[in-house]
Amino acid sequence: MSPRPANPQCEVPWEQLTTGEKIRHLEVEGFVVLPRVLDPARLDQLRGELRAIKTTASDATPLKQVFNDIQWAGGALTELIAHPPVIAFLQLLMGPEIVMMTYDYSRSEPGAPGINLHSDGQPWGSRIFGLEQSCPKLVRVLYYLEDLTPERAPFRVVPRSHLSFHADANPYLRYREHPDQVMVCCPAGSACLINQNVFHGNYPNHSHQARELLGIAYRPAWSGPCGPVPEWDPEQLARVPATVRRLMGSRNQRRWDFDAASSRPDLPCAAPGMSLARWHQA
């Protein structure tokens, strides 16, 4: 038997997947790539606006620079929250009502170490994530502003790890490596969507160029956090475009019914959003 490659790459032909196949890949494997959803002009605009952003070093290394809550930056950076092709896909995935929870920027400089495998979905909150990502259902959209190559801090993920009930899949655990991890590369302007509960990270940046990403977390409107989180500042919210504001509803909204009866005469008999037909859309 030939030895397993150290960094096996994901070989999915993303451009050829139907919408249903993309939904299935995200739901079952825990991630999916939407290739080239940003055109070169939009990429140049985003890169230009980011040059004016003053970043800070992450708590792990000064070679990873970050800026949290970048939604208020204005221009193309703010408009990206409502990027039509991605929002259209999310609405097919989640339903028409979506709430944005967080929006951050990170840059891995040449020589930056990798990020350990971890899960973003922490059901009772944490010091790192607060309560923002305690939502039962949440997807992070990672926009890559440069080509993601094997040398340039590519994404890594343990497929289907979000499906495990085992104690090893406790979302508060972290791992340096995992034998089932795969490398995900994609061209500049692509978006990688991940289930918040899948274990993921990135490889080191062995290239001579930085790798930049913008990460936006969205959830269905019903799927609120386990406790209160800060609401958007109303003055700042009033300044964002209306298309963006529609996605920045109350971060605390959720829909639940603790006293729900086991039966009612008006119960529906169909639910297209959880029909297997969702995996067969063109």
C-alpha cells in the first residue's frame, strides 16, 4: 500500500456542481467552495480599502494580523455582507430570513504558522468567541482575496467531523493534526462556506506573499444564540446600505416555543427546506 500523502488535497470539481450538490456537500461534508464569486474589479476594490485598515496581531502570532467588526468600514467591505450570489445560495440553504452575526478580516503573512484544527460552534460560548457563535445553526463564509495554493496558508478541514457524536468531537477541543484532514485550495475571489461545527484550520504560509480573507458568519433568523449578545449600534447601522441592513437584524432574535403542544389541528404536511429534493436542484 502506498503511503498516505501528508497533505491530501480536496479534488472536488466545484465549478461543475449543481446548486443541490453544493448544498449537499456543505451539509454532509461540512464545507463547500463557491468559486470566483468575486470578479477582479471587486477584488481590487476590497484590497485597496483594506490597505487603510489598521490591523493588530492575533494572540497566537504577530504574523497573523486581524481586524474584528470590519462591517462598519464602508465601501465594498461593508457591501460584501450582501453579496448577491452568496446570499442567494444562503437563502436556498437556510430560508429567506438570514441574520449576520460577525464579520472579521485576517491576513497570514509569509512565515505565519498554521492554525490548529478547531470548531467555531461553541454551544455555551467561550472567551474567544463569546456567545455570538453559540447559535444552533450557523455558516461562516470565508472570502479569499488571493489564490489559495498549497504554499499560501491553504484551508484545511476534517470532512464530516461535524456529524460525530463522539467525545473526540467536543467543539471545545483542538487538534494540531488529524489523519483525515484535507487541504482546500481555490482561486482568488472564491468563497469557502463552512458549517460552524466542522473541525478546520489552515496550513502555514510557506509562500512569499500574504494570504487575506474576509470571514462573515450568517445564521437562519430562528437560530439565535444561547444568551444575549450586543446589538448593532443603531447610529452605525443607519449608515450602511439598505441591502446590508436587511441582513443585520437583531442578533438576539430567535424563534422557539418552550410550551409547544405535541399536536395541533393545523400542523403542515410538507416542508420543502428539509426535503431530500433540496439536493437535486439544478
